[in-house]
Amino acid sequence: MEISKLNSTIHTELTTSKNKTPVTQVADAPVATIIPQQEVSDDCRLIEAAQPQLEQLSDFDLSKVAQVRQSLVDGSFKLDLEQLAETMVQQHG
């Protein structure tokens, strides 16, 4: 079997298609970086192991919610706007 004949046959079939779009070859296309399977598997195992523990955690701290609610009810809630602004800048730049 001659590879050149196979290539020329494929090239001829592609260039004589109904839409007459020319076929161009991509030379030395960049190759994607392949992550070794072992690294991916280790990360996946860690995530799977932590998933049940994460599902048991509450999305918010119920005791803090109760404290804020109580301070709003009794009028002792204080909001330090300067501290709030500084914390926002630290968190979000």
C-alpha cells in the first residue's frame, strides 16, 4: 500500500466536493498540554472525600443570624460604615 496514493485520493475527494471549498492543510498546529491522569485523579479523590462533609455544613452561621436579629430587635445593632468600607476595599480591591 502506498501512502501517497491514499493521501492523493483523499485530497482529490475533498477538493471535488459539491461546495467546491478549497482544502487547506494546517502545518504544525499547536498541541494542547495534557495533564497527567494521576494528578487529575488525586484531585478528584480529594473533592469526592470532602463532598459529604461539605454537604453537612450550613450555608450560613445560624448563631450569628440570631445575634444580629436580637440586636435589631433590642436596638443595639451598630453599623460602622468606615470599617465596612475598609473591609470591602480589602476584599474587592
